[in-house]
Amino acid sequence: MFPSPAKIKNHAVLGRFLAASLALSACIASQSRAEDATFNVIDDRGVAVSVPAKPKRIASVSYFAADVALALGIKPVAATYMVEGRSPDFLGGHLDGVRQIGQRATPNLELLAEAKPDVTVAIRRYTEGNADQYQKIAPYLAYSLELFADSDRTIGQLATILGETKRGQELNAQFKADLAAFAEKAPKDKHPRFVVMWGGDTPWVFRSENMTAAILVALGAENIAGQNPTPSVPDNWGMEMSLETMLEEDPEVIFVYDYGPDRPHENNPIWQQLSAVKNGRVHYVGDHWVEAHGPIAREMVLREAAHLLYPDVFPAIDVKAEARKMIPASVN
């Protein structure tokens, strides 16, 4: 539910909520569109954060804010990485030269402060414990970025903060249309069984509400991890699955988040018994699959997933080249 105006700290803020984009868990009340105005933004902690209207210096703890900013023609001033030294193709190389402030789960706050951001946008689960420290550096927004439902609303909110409400709505509408078009083209008589996982001695797999898994399901594939059996329980979007259990379900296609060369699951002899392994249909996928909520990432996952599920129907894509088409030429 929307918070009542009485719960918003700045009582001068007008109570105009952005219901279309933010109905699930966030809202913005706008004081003015003047350059020196501020917004009160309710982030996914339920905290009212005062941020400047149209901030120019965006720090991205995770790739989400960088993704949204680049799609809107703004280059971030700081960003974390997934794997050190690996630049994400889905952002078209535009993070090359941007200040790196550490791994997304353990960013260096001194480096963040040196970047002098106007606003810091972060994943909630990694940063909420240090909220006071982040807030001392710049207004800090924390988002829960796990479920398919998280994508449109957070893009809509951040686009509004950046002064691009209409463009945010257009990006959401375009993805909805693209997802429907790809789903319509997908074979109706094939429903390949899949799993999306982090590697490990006991893999962590993602249920169908998860962003990447939801895209695959929308394309007609069947997730062996299934839906969240207890939707009333928050954060129940994934689970451990032993390789023994995975073998019982025997997915035809496996998507593994590529977190580097350490792949202990491959050392288990059961791994070699899986049909996807035998048939060469294990795909180590890039950072956009891990952080798929931004407008560029989710489009790249959609196109790449369509090919990997149905290689005879959809062509392979060059992620970096396709991503660059979504980023305005003004970004340098």
C-alpha cells in the first residue's frame, strides 16, 4: 500500500503518487520541476529519501542504475562490478573509464565519496546494513531487485527521478511488446525444461518469479524449480537444489551465472549425467542475466534466451553491439 502523506518526512511535498509505475512498493511526491527542487522518494526499505530533481551524478551499486542511466543518455560517475576486471558487454563498454568502487556486495565507501554522486542507487540486501554511511555521502536509494515485478516499477521510479518519466514509460512499454512478440514466435509445441543457477557444491536455483527465470517461462520454457510455493513469504525466490534432485528433474537446458573459473559443481560426477551436459546445452551466461531488471539487461536476456532455448528459430546475438543500439549516441 502507498504510505499516507503523514508518514512522509517533508510535509511540503505534494502528495502526487505515480500509481502506474510504482503501485507495488514505491512512490514519488514532486515539489517542483525546478533544478534546485527535491523529491521525496519511498524506496524498498519504506524510507523517505530526499533526492535532487534531475540528478546528474549517478552512482550505481549493482549495474541497475548504470543500466537505467545509460538507456536515458546519462553516464554514471561510479559503479561496482560483478567480477573484478570484467566489463559487462550488456552496457556496451560504456563503463570503461567509469570509477570502479569495488564488488557489488562490498563497495568501497571512500571511493564512492570521492566520486561525489548526487544520488546512490543500490541493491537493498547488500547495502541496507550500511544505510547511514551511504546516506552521509549522498541520498541513498535501496531497491529489492529479484522478481519480474520489480523491473517496471523501479525503472519507472528512477526514470522519473532523472527527469525522464515519459522515456521510462516508453522503455517499459517496449519491453512488454518485445516479450509478447518473442513469445508469439516461440514454438508452441516445445517447452524445454530449464534451470537457472549459481554454481557451487550445492547449486542455488531460481524460481519462476525471479526476473531471468520469468523471461524464460514467458518464452514457453518450463522451470524445474517451479513457482514459489509460499508466495506470502518474502524473498522466497530461490532455493538450494542438490545435483541428485536436479538429475531427477533432468533439465534440457541449464543456465549458470558465470562468476569466474571456480565451478565446483562440475567436479561432481552427477553433473556429467545430466542431459543438458551430455547435449552441450549448458550456458554460462553474463552479468545481464544476474542483474536483469534494467531496460538494457532484460532486452539482452530476452534475445539471448530465445536463441539458447530455440536455436533453430531465433538467431544468436552480439550482446555488446545490440546493447549499444539502446544507448543514445550522446553518451561517450
